[in-house]
Amino acid sequence: MSAATPIQLNVNGANLTVTVQPMKRLLDVLREDLHLTGTKEGCGEGECGSCSVRMNGDLVNSCLVPVLQAASTNIETVEGLARDGILHPLQQAFLQCGGAQCGICTPGMLMAAKHLLAYNPHPTMAEIREGLAGNLCRCTGFMRIFESVLSAARSTTQETHAR
Amino acid sequence: MRGNAAEHELVAPGSLPAVLDLLAGAPGQWTPIAGGTELMVAFAAGRLTASKLVSLWGVEELRFFDTSPDKLIIGAGTTFSDLRSNPIVAADFPLLDKAASWIGSIANQTRATLGGNLVNGSPAADSSPALLVYDAEIELISVRGKRCIPYREFHTGYKQNAMTADELLYAVHLPRRFANHRQYLRKVGTRRAMAISKVALGATALLKDGAIERIRVAAASLAPFPARLGKTEAALLGHRLNPSLIETARNALLAEAQPIDDIRSNAQYRKSVGANLLEEFLRALLSESAAK
């Protein structure tokens, strides 16, 4: 048996301490302990990308991260994208281009797209396809998602993506 | 049945000596976990048998590149993202660079480590054929010290390896003498992204006066563990490269390969594709040497 342990995290800019079992998945800590249910569970085995978040600037599947390994890191989730009620340019582009249908893959798609644009503000279609290859969508057929990311990249400056 | 976090102890001693002390104090009791891309899948499915885990994530002594004129040493905790952004890997070991790009998705590559890929010991491991045809050496570490073994002697059976219970995989050594070799690596899976290999084949070769002076061939999923194909190599070494030799080499591979039937493919397909991949490499070599 393992005992619950206090673990510090910075989630979307806020310093927090959660007292949980060290093997608890970051995904479950976000959803159950912090009530940040934007991050979804799809496959639970790193194949579908629904649970994508950024950890210290790296894109990760939060279902594969034991929370102890996230201790003292900065975590970005989909809840951190919009600021003061204003959507992030990627969210705006997904809305305008029809990049979201049922919505379950959308938080992961947004985080993977944000990660891509953070390193490559003007990706080619091939680079977008690679950047989102770990995120599965069963509704859109992907084209509108790729167009959303292209549109966001065209319409915004690097500073916007850094936020 | 889902995994229960309360049933698994996880500790993060933080430094390499502290991890090694823990392993030495209770050999075989602790299971190292690096990026979790393998063990956390087992955990979520309720299949993780290890009850005590020690985290290697953030142990900086394991995440490094050490470059010298004749060698590149890669720490076992190096992620596949790290490999993809290293210029020496790209220039001297393009097959490893390519293999790193095949590991799952970006989110898997940021967490999956080179050491984890090897210790996990999947017959389909993406990095293995490249390391085998580059004559990689494996450096192991414990409180007793370090030792090096050829990578081709590391895997000893299905998911078995040459490590003792108190050892960690410390680093992979790559000799920088393959830049002038013809190099080949191809993976065949269900689709291009996110697929585990049905079969993969790597090779490095040197030709001299139309004959094969050096040849290394290695495969994933043609045996219970990733392995060099020594008999296939022997059928090629020293011989003049021509269509009849290519046929001989195909037959040698078909005789040497020991693939299995499983959910991803079957033995017959794996053998056929393995032989086709070898032929593709040798035909490219032949047309290149004919053009000279």
C-alpha cells in the first residue's frame, strides 16, 4: 500500500498542493482532485491524445504520467487557453473552421496544436499532420482540424501563441 | 480491472547514486520507471505487477549526450525528442534519427527514453535495428561499478536481458565510423503514424570493387527479440553483389528468420516482408555500384 503524499504543481499559472498517491495519473489528479475536466480520457494508453497537456513546455499524455513525476512542474491544460473570457486564437479558429464536432478530442487537439505552434509558428500541412498524429478524432475526418490550425497560424503573431 | 494507485509504491530519490543504492539494497524488488509510456499503460489496464517503482524521470545524470571524435555516448534517460534534435545523431546516425521519429506521437517522444525502449525488450522495439547495425555497446551501472557489453548480446530471450537485478542501463555507445556506409532502415506497420511494427529491417554496408566488404543486417519482429541476422550477413559477406546473390540473401533470411503469429501480423507475412526489405536495400546498393 502507498500513502497519500503532498505534491506541488503549478497548473495554468496557479501554485497548488494536492495530497494524493504518487502513482495516481496526472489525468486523474486534474479531473478528480482539481476538477479540471476539460482534459479527457480516451484510450488510457497513450494512443489517442485526448488527455494531452503540456508539462514544462513538453506535450505529454497525462494518462501516462504518474503525478509524482509532475511534482514541481508547470502544467498547462485546455482551461488555461482562454484568458478573461477571450478565446485563444486556436479556439477561435476551431470555432470558425468547424474543427470541433462532438468535442471529446478537442481539448487534446488544442493542446497539441498549441505545442506545435509554440515551436513552429508557421507549420506546413505535413508538419501539422505530424504534430497532431497522436490525436485521434472520430468525427471530423481531420481536415477541418488541420485547416483550423493553419488558419490560427496565419491569423496570429508569435506573441499570441506564446500566451 | 483498472489499476489502483494505492497498490503501487512510487518513489523518486532524484539522483543516480540514490537510485543505485535503492536497487542494491533490495535487488529485484524495485522496478525502474522512466517516461512511463510502457509501464503506465500496464498500470491503467490493471496489468502492472510491480508493487514498488523507482522513478528515473528527472535523474539528470542519465539524460546526456557525450560526443568525442570516435564515439557518441547517449544517456539511457535521453528521450526520443532529445534524439531527434541532436545534430550528431542526425549527421552520423541517420537510422537512429529516423527510428526516433517512428516512436508513437510527439507526446510519446517527449517521455519515452532510449533506455526504456531497450530494457522493455519488445521484439518490435523501434530503436533496436538501428543500434544493432551501428555496433552499439550498452553501458550498465550499479553500486559495484560500470561495465559495457555489445548491444547484440544484451537481449537474451523474449523480454529477457543480460542485466543483473541491481543494475541500471546507463548509456548507449555508438562508434562514429558508419558515415561512409550505405545505410537502410524501413518499418512496416499498419499505418505510418502511431503503429507498432509488423516487421522492421535495418542494414549498413560497404562495397569494394563490386563486392560486399562489410555488411550488418538486423531486424525487429523476426525473432523473439531484436537481433542481427548473422547467417544472412554471412551469405553476403565477401561476395560480388549481383541479382543471384540477392536471391541467395533472400533465401538466407527466409531460413534464418523466426517470426511469430500475433495480433499485429503473422509469421509468413513477416518473413516475406523481411526478405523484400532486404532485397530493396540490396537492389539500391547494386544500382548505385553499377552507376559508378
